[in-house]
Amino acid sequence: MPLQDVTVTIDIKNPSALIGLGTPLILVNKSGGSPYKEYRDLEAIKLAFGEQSEGYEIAKKVFDQGDTRPEKIAIATYDTTAVEPITAASVLEEYFYNDWYFVMLDAGTVEDYKAISDVVEGHGLKMAAHVVDSVEDLALLKVKDYDRTFVFQHSQIEEMPHAALIGRIGSLPVGSVTWKFKPLKSVTPQDLTPPKLSDIHLNGGMAYVRKAGIDQTSEGKLVSGEYIDVIHGKDWVKLNIEQQVQLLFASNPKIPYTDSGIAQIEGAVRTVLEVAGQNGIIAEDDSGKYLYTITSQGRNESPATDRAERRYSGLYFDFELAGAIHEAKIKGEIIV
């Protein structure tokens, strides 16, 4: 865990400048290994890994998505050829709390994908993205019902639709987009019948198809069936509240254990929730007020043991997700 004094826990109930979460991490198999490094252009990645490497190809797919691409890409290497092999999962563990959010493996089997997703799931933070070429492979991943993994099923896995999607919208303001309906550069739409597309979705996958003459992602869900933007938004709120309250502690001589001190913590939380509303994470009512509540215990309501330990645990918040419309059923009539 990174060093911090603030921990935020958010439970999702159905129905029911700040940190950005768009940087991808690519795990690359390289003899000899090299440390974690961040890159802002393809030329540096080509020099480090070669133009023919799969790590370079994934990075190129991310950067090729245009103006909405991330500012940087992180790469960490593992080495399966070493006398004592270094696994991708162990490298992911080592650099888990570095500044990235989406992790992709350069190449591997379904079991390799599971190892990566298991690490992400175990930490309860960030997301993994994979691509497979069969529904059978999708079904193997669906068994674990991952809450933090999305998977494309595509007959041409070398086109890397998962990397393209991350490059296309992963760095946009969290909450401002749904992951469905998105056109991707240099990805071929699949010609799927409705039953075949339904089978992909039932097995926790996504596809790239053509609808109404527009090439687009078929769904925006994780393997578990939860929406990508819901988990992305949950993480954004959690991490930004932790950051803002930690900053409050560090930038003041002290936050007194009084009602006024507690009000300062509440104010930092409120600021983040307001921005979450502006970004589209939190719903609003007819008057434009964001639908969240914050409740806090005063000093006198806090346990004496907490006051003695200088620990405050009396603040609670909840909010209604803004969500998105993914389908529409429209009825009409003709009057003669």
C-alpha cells in the first residue's frame, strides 16, 4: 500500500487539478528485464523495445486513437526466459501503486490473463483489459466473474481493440463517457449475428460491430456484468477523497479534533463530490442539485478511544449514480 492516513471505502448498492485515472500500463516480456518507466512518445518505446515487439504495437494502438489518447504510457517488464523466471503477475504486484490505472499484458494464454486479473481483483483497485479470439476463452474468464476486468472477443486479436478503447476514452474525465458505442481507429468490426453477439455478452465479453452504419463497441461492461464507468467512477471518488483529505492534513498546522476541524474534512469531501457531479458520475435532480448526502458525527459523538488515538471515523457519504442510457424503446402511431 502507498503511505497514507486516509482510507475511503465505498460500497455500491443497486440500484443506487484532481487525480485522473487514464494511464495504461503494458507488461512486456523482455530478456534481462528493466525497471518500470513512463513514456510520452512512441519513438522512445521503439528504441527501448523495437518496432516489432508486441509491447510497441499495443502502445502504438493506444497513441493512434487521436486527441483523446493518454499523455503517457507506463511499461514494466517481466522475463520468462530467466533462470528464475520473473512473472508478469509478480511485476504487476511490485508496481501496483505506481501512477497507472489500466493494465494490459503484451501476450499470453487465458491462464496468464487470469493471473493478471487476480492481482487487480485482490487489490480492489484499477482495471485489467484483455482480448481473446473465441467465446470458449471468454467463458474461462467468466468463471471468475471479474469485477475489474473487461475482455474483447475479436477474431483478429492483433488489432488489439482493448488497447484502442483505452486509448480512445480512458483518459477522458471519469464519468463523462460510457464505454459503449465508441468508434475505434484501426479495428475491424466483426460481422456477428444477434445470437453470436448475445453469446459474447452472456460470457462477459465485448465486441466491435457495426450498427446503423457506424463501427462501435457493442457494450461497456466488465466480466461480472457491472458497467466499466461505474467502477471507474467509484475509484475516482475514492482516490480523490483520499488525496484531498490527505492534502488538508499536510497543508495545515493541524486539524483540531473539534466540530470545526471535522467540518474541514467534510468540506474536502464535499468538494470532490461536487466535481464528481460536474463530471457526470453523480446524478442531479430537476433543480440541478447533485444527489449526494454527507453525514458526520461531532466531536462529542466520537468514541473517546478514537479521540485518544487521533482517529476520526464518523463521516459517511452516499450518492446516486448518473449512469447512462444504453438502449431506447420508442413507440409511435400513425393517425389517419
